[in-house]
Amino acid sequence: MSIAGLVGILFYTLSISSAVRASTPTSMQDMMSAMMGGNFMAPFGAPFMPFFFLIPFALVGILLAGVIGLVYSSLFPEIRNIATSPAPQNRETSLATIMKTLSPEEQKVMEVLMMHDGKYLQKYIVKESGLTRLKVHRILARFAERGIVTIKEYANTNEVTLSECLQK
């Protein structure tokens, strides 16, 4: 918007506000007539005309906010370039984080797997953890669903392997 346009809008608003002032009732009879539904109206017969003077101020406010936003984003560009990917973690922090979220029975199974370098048969996990076959099976199924372990059939049991990011 040019300066000439803003001056034109300002002149228009001032002329409307002076027309509104000219049409306001001055005597008691005019006021009573206006309150009783008489013929008092804002200029041009529109009751909302007195509020048109706010439009230029709103446009200037929007323009000013846009300019301030552009200046701010050019002065502080590092805010726009924040990395969204998490920092790579090493094995110990990943394993410690996972261990904090596990139940005591799940921790037993995970400890047995870690004692054997992340690869062990399910039937031996049952023996060393002291849990039932069904309980170990369900725990390993949850681990596989979360991506913590992979399970492959091996003879009449399963071979359980920790995911690569958790192995040494």
C-alpha cells in the first residue's frame, strides 16, 4: 500500500467522522426522536458507518506486524533451522533407557540376553530367568513387537537376538 493510498484513506475517514458529528442530535427533541425510533441514522443510512474509521488503523496494524515479523526472522534465523531429529545415542544410554521402562520380569529376561551377548535360545532363557515358558514367550513377543529383539525359529525352540543398536 502506498503513502498516497494511506493519506486517501485517512482523509476519507476524517470526512466520515465529521459527517457523523454533523448528524448527531443537538436538541432534546432530536435525542428523544432518535431513542423512540425516529429518523436519526448515521450518514448514508447505515448504522455501522461510524466504525469504518477503524479499518485504516487495522490495516496499518497488520502491515506493521508483518514488517516486524520479517525483521525478527531475518535477525534471528537460527530459530527456523532447529534440527528435529534426536541426537544419536550410544548403546549404554539406549539400553539404560529401555531398562528403566521394563517391568522386573522383563528386566530378568533382558539381563539373561545381555549375559550371552544378545543372542540366546528361548528355552535357556526360561531356565536362567526362573520364569514360566508362557511368561517368557509373552515377554519376548512384546519385545519383538517393540523392535527390541528379533525371534527366529530354531529346531523346537526360538533363537532370540537383541536388535543391532543394543548389541555391543
